[in-house]
Amino acid sequence: MPLEKQDLLNTLNQWLKLLIQQNGTDLHIKTNAPIKAKINGYIVLLSKELMGSSSATINGIIKVLLGDKAVQLQSEKEYDGMYIIDEKYRFRYNIYRHHGGYALNFRRIPHEIRSIERLNLPTELHALTTLKHGLVLITGTTGSGKSTTLASLIEEINKTTKQHIITIENPIEYIYEDQQCIIEQREIGMHTNSFQNAMHSAMREDADIIVVGEIRDLATAESIIQAVNTGHLVFSTTHTLDASETIDRMISIFPSSEQNRVRATLAATLEAVISQRLVKSKSGEMLPAVEMMFKSPLIQEYIRNSRDHEILDAMEKESHSFHSITFDKALFDLALAGEIDEETAYRHATSPADLKLMLSLSEAYHERSND
């Protein structure tokens, strides 16, 4: 590799290693701007040094990263990829055009797959690792920890059951090593041409569990519906805020003539919707607030009969019998435990007014506050 290219990679690696040292999650690079990072949920200055007075440096890094795939960036205006420093340091990256030229975002992917307990996730999620069929959706905004939670569930299945798991990702993020399970990971563009093709193949490859990185389009959603209808267990993620919105989104992807069919399938096969929001604790650590909607006869009825707006009420009623929990209750529990303050809880609540009422009526919370 010519020295110029190696120098460019060394520069990039320095930024990424500085991100790791500061325990950041994302590196942001753009032409003629300071290097910035997301640390504890906030964008901060990582270095005052500019990428250069022109676009030469950033264009050079892009050229090194993409090689002959630069043509794809030129035509599509954005590109997703994976960058690996070594076996410990892996990053998902996106290159995209903006008003000032090109920009790059690098998302850090932890080497270690942490357990449910180490991620501070609800222990009720262990139940998802014992399912035999159906659909489980992990939802949340970008950076909310969806992929990390999904990896934790799959790794627990890998350790505790004897099954065949196929993942379909774009790009591959966490790397699994076979333990009691057989796991094959397939990347779009490298190992298969599309989510749809890979899903159809998985149903002919003796897969017990299919993991779809993200539901992005109608073809992928239809393939997932087919897979759960044939008895597979499917895990996937969506960029939705909560259980009700997730169900609406899944159904609205389909043409109106197909929506009753999809509703019936979801009512029968949707095992859980797990939605996350990362909130800043009093200690500065980012903690997951987790809404959990678990399958129940009442929720099945609401999905089947287009009563999605009543799902939240059903979750509140069934918190003890089916272990469902709303975002507001999850935030209430974090505040009650002294993990987060009221202002943080209200900022992330679905209904700040309802959460305020819950806190005002809680004797235990007032006792803690007065200690």
C-alpha cells in the first residue's frame, strides 16, 4: 500500500482509537470541520484539528475505504460499510453527500456481546430466548441499542439451545461463534443480493431462527410474514418508537388490500415488541428504558380488530399477568430506583403528564426523594 494511503488510514485509526478511549459511540467527520463524537448521548468536540483546508483528506479516506466500490457512492450518494482495525475494533460506517461535500459516520460495535444483565435490560427478556416460533421485533431510534439487545438475545440462544440460526444483515455487526448452535451470518451485497432472496433461501436451509437486521421495505416484510407463517422464529428490528407505532408501521407497509391478512398474521404470530430509549443516569451512564409488549389474548384481539390505539391500555392492565410494561412505567421504575432524575424521566416519557401523576402518587418515590 502506498505511503499516502497508509497515512490516511493511520489518521482515521487515530480518530477511532480516541473515540474508544473516551468511550464514545459515534465518530463524525466532514470536510473543513472539527472532528466530533457522540459520548454519553451528546455530540462533543473530539479534536480541534480540521480534516484539511480542502476536501482532499476526506476524499482520500473515502477512496481508500471503498476502492472500486466508489462508483456505487457516486451513483447512490451514500454507502454503508464495515471498517475493521483488528478483531477487537469494528465499526459500521456510512458515507453520504451533504451541502458541503462528503461526511462520514462511524458507529462503534463492541467486540464483546454482553448479557441481558450486563446491559441493564429487564430480566423478562430471557423468555424470548426460549420461543420456538413467531416474530419478535426490537425497536427504537438510531443509537438506542437495538442491535446490542438483539445480539444479547441471539448469543443467549447460542449458549443455551441447539438450533440453526441464519442472520441476514447490512452490514454484519456483531460476530457470533458457534457454541451449542450453528450460526451463519450473511451480508447483503457480499453473500446475497437482497434481504428477500436471503429470506427465501433461509426457509430452504433448515433454519430454526432467522435474524433480519432491519425491516426496510415491503419485500422484506412479506418475506418475514411468510417465514413466521411456516413456523420459523424471526427476530428483526425497526426504527419505530413504541409497540403501537411498530404494529401500525408493519401493517402500513402493505397495500390496503393485504392489510387484513397481515393483521391476522401479526395477531397470531407476534410474540413481543421490545422498544428502547437510552436515558442518561444520575451518574452520567446511559441506561435503557425498555417498553415490553408481550403476546396476550387481549393484545391479539386489539391487533386483529384494528384497535391499536388501545394496546397501551392493555399493556398497563397486563403488567402482572403477561409482564408487559409501558415506557412511562419503565421510566417511573428508574426514577423510583434513584437511577434517573425527574427531568430526564419527563423528557423521554410517552406522556409526561401521566408520568408526573404516577410520581406524585407514589409514596415510595417521595420517601426516597426526602432521604
